[in-house]
Amino acid sequence: MKEKTAIQELVKGIWDENPVLVQLLGLCPTLAVTSSAENGLAMGLAATFVLLCSSFLVSMFRKMIPGQVRIAAYIVIIATFVTIADRFLAAFVPDISKSLGPFIPLIIVNCMILGRQEAFASKNGIGRSLLDAMGMGLGFTFTLLVLSSIREILGAGTWFGMRIMWESFAEWGVMSQAPGAFITLGCLIAGANWINARRKA
Amino acid sequence: MNNTAKIIIVLTLLTVISGAVLAVLDSYTKPRIEAYQNQLKNAAVAEVLPQNVKVESTEKEDFTYYTATKAGEVVAYAFQVSGGGYQSELVVMVCVTPDFSEIIATKVISQVETPGLGTKIENDPTNKEHPTWFMDQFKGLKINPTITYVKNAKPSKDTEIQAITGATISSAAIVDILNKQIKTAKAIIGE
């Protein structure tokens, strides 16, 4: 495989290898917390923070961590940063922390993060791993923001809490419930595949 | 160095460092989180108690309660009750009449129930006019003999409330917590 340039390493996570739309990783928080744009953005940023820090450490110690216990080591590193993010949110933005509920601690089991450690950070240098993590994090945050914006606008008529739909707009209640998450995500993935298929053709 | 020793050293070091980092972090965030919880609690006490009363807090047998007096006469007691919900601990501030026969008001202080279902006990976004309808049902509710709930029907008795569709367990947990702990509180405060 041809070596990617630094820019390609960063950009691939945003579209070509988008963690949600292409790799279908980290779907649990994607589906669960995207009922409002604020929650989607906060979840995306928290996951990006954890991913960046974990990739940095895993890449730095990749030659010291014995192969047999690498997964356990990654989990300890990831869990540490998740706890930092969780406590930090609870202390400084308690309202967001409250509405994200158990999904912040659950970033620990987000496959996107563990997946990047196993597939990338454990095999590449610190610089490349950080670029990769940044790209994946941005891709994740961007997708969650789009998904949660669609759901909030249609489901509640608001965006980041501000009313943007016209007065007589009837909210689609289903969009703020679980089925709305599946429907919107399905449409987004279909859209991404359609665009990619046309680009290749 | 053989591999087993390396595994032990690496994992031990990792967990020790992780523990140390989290301990330091906790000492910074804990006071802030506690201050926020206290602030919520005080706001909840102020919200459930009647207006223009003198509030006094008392601690008895590890149980804190707030007595509201007006012109020297007790008009209400407020205290915190808690218990298991569907997937989280439910903490509720409740205010009752001095004879423990009627609930004056309630307020959910903390809950992490299923988003979109159990969370309706605190805030129901599907009910635009009245998002706090569930807890508001407890206003003026009679406590004796026991509080009960009905599903998919309007309450018919003065000790009855309507459970949330899709969140019966969370609804039932609130009713159960109130039934048991108001009696416990009565025993402690009444002494």
C-alpha cells in the first residue's frame, strides 16, 4: 500500500474512512445521544478528546506494551481518559453531563476508539497517530452533529435550543425517539454510499 | 527480561499511574461537583416548600429534614428520599404537610433513567404544555393508606397517579420510594 501523506492521514477520517458512515463503528452513542445538537456535539468532542489522548499514549508506548496484554493496556489507558472527561464535564458543564447520562462513561467501550488503537496507533508513530485520531474524531463529531441537527430540527423544531422552524410546524415526535435515530442514520449511510458510488463511477 | 515479568511490570505501572492521575483529578473536581449537588438540593428545597416561610434544617439519625414555619407554626416538612429506579438511583425532594397526610410538592434532584422514556419522570418533552406533568401529579396527593398508580387511564382516587407509558418501572419506583420513605421520615421526625 502506498504511504499516505500527512494531510491524507488527517482527511481520511472525515469522509473516506468516516468512523460512523463507512466503518460503522461507535454506533451506540451515535444512536443514543443524538436527540439534540448540543448533546451530539458534546459527545463528539468528548470522544475526540479520549481518542487523541489514547492514541498519543498507545503510539508512544507501542514498543513497550507486550502483545498478549495490549487490549487490556489500551482499555486502562482509554478508561483513564474517559473518567477524566466524565469528571471534567460533571464539574464544569453539569447540565450537559446530566443529559448525556451514562453515555460518557460508555465511551470506554466505543469500538471506534479501541479500533483506532489496534488498527493504527499501535503500528504508527506519534505524529501520524495524532493526525489519524484527529481526523477520526472530527469525522465522528461531524457525523454526530449532522445527525443530531437533523433529529433536533425535525423532532423538536429547534437547533441548539433555538426555535428555527416556523410557528405552525408540527414536530415529528418520532425523530427525537430511538426509531428516529435509526431512520436518520440509515438515510445518512445510504446518502454517503450513493455519493461514493457516483464518485468512483 | 522474560515476557511474563514484562507483562506484570507494564500492566502494574499502567494501572498505578492511571490511579494516581485519577486521584489527583478527583481532588480538583469533587468539591465542584459537590457544590453543584448542594446548590441543586437547596434550590429543590426552596422550590418544594411553600412561599414566605422560615426554613430550618435539622439532622437526626443521619437524616436531614427541613422544617418550614410560619408565625411559629409548622406548615410543612421537606426531606430527600431515594431508591433504585429502572437503571439508576432516583433522588427526590419531597414536601409534606405537618401531619404527613398529604404531599405538598416534589422535585427530582437526580436520575439517570433511560433517555426518552424514564427521564420523563423529570421532564417530558412530548408534553409541550406541561413537561413536568408526572411529578406535578403528586401535588396535593393524599398519602394514606398508600399511593397507587394506574396505567393508560386518568387517576380516579385522591391517592392515585398515572404512570408514564413506556416507563412503568420508573413510575412505580417513585411511588414505592414515596410510600416507604415518607413513613420512615414520619417515624424519625415524629419522635
